Amino acid sequence: MNDAEKALVGQAAADEVQPGMVLGLGTGTTTYFFLRALGERIRGGLSVSGIPTSNRTGELAKHFGITLTTFDECQSLDLAVDGADEVDPELRLIKGQGGALLREKLIARAARRRIYIVDSGKLSPSLGTHSRLPVEVIPFAWRLAERGLLELGCEPELRPHEAGQRNGHPYCTDNGNYILDCTMQPADPLELEDAINRVPGVVENGLFIGLTDELIVGRAGQIERLLPPTH
């Protein structure tokens, strides 16, 4: 992991924030640097609020002095900033290594603008090259979902909790669900996203298709800004 690159892109994203914005606050090691940089701007007088994508992000936001809100109070967001586990040349993403994919996708769909920030190691020629695809499933039906994913050609593995590696308990998301990490077979990401979400027991999957407005990449001490091909 390149913390220097992550700090660069985190600062660049924080510089995009304007006074009064309501933000979507992503989860992960890269967005930590965004939250830290945003906190510095807030200490300088910037007034914003945000909806976190995970309990962990909520804790970090409070630590950095970022005011939190909820969808009960605000149903649309001016800007969402998040990281990604893998990005292909069309700026399609795999997300969910941090376990927050459901809330991350809800935030992305509610935001007027979506910026993703990554270090250069997250770029790949095709999705699934170096990341497994997380799929959030209902505990009651995770075996049913596992079977459906196998029928799609995926190879799912129930994500263990760190402590659960000793006691047999699986990882549990902030929503109370399990995650199946899947090896992807070559497929059209949009079709696969739809097919996975039609599997009984699946809540959401970590394919983020058509949800990137801008990608900020840290590379060799510089930042690079990329737009999806449709822009």
C-alpha cells in the first residue's frame, strides 16, 4: 500500500469540497486520508456535513470534526468520495473489501457527483484480475445464495471474521449480513451485476458500474484525473 499516493488523492478530493455541501463519506484506507484532509479544512472554517458508509467511517468523521447527518434529514448528496479495490479502463469498479459495499452503493446512487480516489496499484486491465468480488447476502439464505452464485460461474467463499477464524463465526457487515467473496469469471460487468442481484438471498454486490464521475489516481508523486469514456 502506498500511503504517499493515498495522501495525495485524499487531499485532492478534499479540495473539491465546497462550503455547505452534504457529502457521502466512503470507507477504507484511502478515504481515511480524505477524511483527515477534510478535517483540516473544517478546522480552518469550512462548514459541511456528511453521511458515512460504515460505522468505522462515522467514528473517524467524528474524530476529525466532521458533522454527521442521515438520510432521514437529507435524501440527496452533493458529492460522494470513496475508494475502490479495483478499477478497469472504463472506470468500472470492484468495491467491498472493507465490508461496506451496500451503504457505499446507496450513497453513490444518492450523490449528484461521485469521485473515487485510488493509488496506482488499484488499476487493472479487467475487473477480477487481482480482487475478488464481494457479495452481501442474508444470513438466513447464504447457502441458497452460494448455490446461485456457483450456477453463475462464480466461486464464492464465505468471508470469516478475524476472531471468527477461531470460533467459526463469519464476518458480519454493519447491516447484519454476511459476505461471499467471489472469484469472477470473464463476463460483462453490467450483465453480471444484474444477474448476481437476482440470485435469491443476495442483497447487493460490489460491482459499481456507471457510478464514477471522476477517478483521482496517485502515481509517482503526482495525481492523475480520469473521466469515464462517456464524458
